[in-house]
Amino acid sequence: MASVKRITHLLVLLFVFLFFSACTRTIQIQALRPAAITLPSDVETIIVINRYKPDEKHKFKNFIEGLLTGERIRLDRLAADMAVNNVVKKLSESPRVIVKTVPFELQGTGTWEFPQPLSVDVIKRITQDYKADAIVCMEVMDSNSWIRTREERRKRTVNGQQQEYVVSVATRWVSVDAGWRVYDGKTGSVLDEHRMRQEMSWNSEAADTKTAVAQLMPTDRAIPDVGAAAGWDYATRIAPSWVQLNREYYTRAKKSSEFKQGVIDAQANHWRDAANKWKNLTDNPDKKIAKRACLNMAVACEVEGNLDAAVSWAKKGAALGSGKCKNYIYTLNNRIEDEKRLQIQMQKPNKEEKGEQ
């Protein structure tokens, strides 16, 4: 009897979930997200350089470390290359900077240790030769990989009978330490020095441990993949980047034909037409219709780039008791703060600041 009640309860929850899911739809808004740090406005053209290659002092230490930990130096090198490539790719997508690469590398430590900063003479010579304002240097790359295994007890139904069985689960963890510096081309000073740890994991299941381990992502693919992710993340630290924001809006409100017509307009990407229809419903005597119309109005305003109006509509919906609108206010306020930072980061220097005539 208890089992029947539990199944009934789960079916009710599933019905409620499906019902409310059917009442909403998600739209993606492309937005420019500010960088974590703000570079000087006169830093427009950036050179990206790989400095992973160890100098003579660190070559032997790097080799011994590779033997002791089971890591292959080749993989750290490949991870460094992937990180640099992804920094270049991600920065190239940013409207804030122009990216250049150079046909050479610089020597570093090839380990988790930061090398000494580049000399002012080297920085100025490179930036002058390549007509750049700053250098982004990947100076540290070191990886670790390990495997953990465990057994889990599962249940399955066979011929109406529950059976218990054991499955072996293997997990490969990869950790990459990457270190970066940004050098000012004019002064040679360090604008940013940042060490980051990027981690990823992969799971595999099988009837026995040996098979589960054999099915895991191999290290010669896993370590470079994590290095690539580190490069992607660092690029977003120093330059604004494009992101997709997911926003949820209602697709129905009882039997309101006007609400439905607004949804049709929205799905055709005619958000202003949709807003004109939903606006009439925000003061509807039926609070449920009014709340949903307010949320949709807020989304429509954000799509059109009017964040202040979006907040106003979300506040009106929250005052009517909409939990979605209440949460949306927080999201919109954060985006408004991001926009303020973004305006500062996107400012262009005048010719006097750049030293131009």
C-alpha cells in the first residue's frame, strides 16, 4: 500500500512539473559580459605569447618531475599550446581588443613555478616590433591526473522482481595549474598576474573495475582539454566576452487570446509587438494573468536592451506576488551593474592618450 502511495505521489509531482514546464519557454539573449579585471583604456592591441618552454635551469627538474608523478612532459606542453590557442581565439571574439600572435616562444620554467617577470627592455622591444600595447604571457602550466574507483549497489526490476547488483565506477580527475601575466607595453609593468586551477572529471561504469578504467577518457586527450578550458577562462578575465543568457517567459495565461497572440509575436522575434499586447494585461483583475504579463514584459524589455524598464516590470510582478519576478529583479540588477563596468571597459582612449598626432 505504501508503495502504491509513493508511486501516486511521484506521478502527481511529474504531472505538476510537466504542466508548469509547458507553460513557459526559454529564450537566449546574447550579451557582452564585462571582464573580471579592467585593463587600462589605452591597451587595445595585445600580443599572446607562450612561455611554457623550460630554460636550461629547469629542464632536468621538469623531466624528473614527469618521471616521479607519471605525467608526460609532452602533455603539459600540449596543454600549454591549447591554453594559448584558446586565449587567442576567445580574445579575437571580444570587441574590446585586437589580438596578435608572434612566431616565437619565450623560455619559462615548464613547471608550476612562476618565472621572473620579463625585463622592461624585452617587453618594449616586442610591443614596438609588433605595434602592440600589451603582452599576455602564459607562464605556468602543470598538470596532475589521477583515477578513483568505487563500487555502487544498484537496483533493477526483472520480471516484476527487484534485484540488487553491483557496478564498478571509475573517475578520472585532471587538474591543471596555469599562470598568466599581462605586461604593459609602455612601462613594462605587470598589469595582471594570475594563477588559476582548472579541474575536470570523467566517469565510466562497467561490470568490473578494469573495464571501467579502460573506458575512461585517456590522459592524452583529457589534459589538453583542461588546458584549453584554462585558456578560455583566462581570456574572459581580461576582456569582455559574449555570452548567452537564458530567460524564461510564460506561453499561456488561462484563456487569454491576447496573451497568446503576444507569445506568437515573441516567438517570431517581434518583441515590441508582443509587449504591446502583454502590457494591456498587466493590470488584469485576474492576478495570475497580470503576474505572467509582468514577467513577460520584463523579458521583452531586456531583449530590447531597456534594463531599467525590465526592472520596473519585474518589481510590479513581484508586488503582485510573483516569485519568478522577484528572482528576476536580482538577476536584472546584477546585469545593470555589469553594464556599468562594461561601459568603463569599452571606453576608447583619445589620441592624446595614445600619443597620436
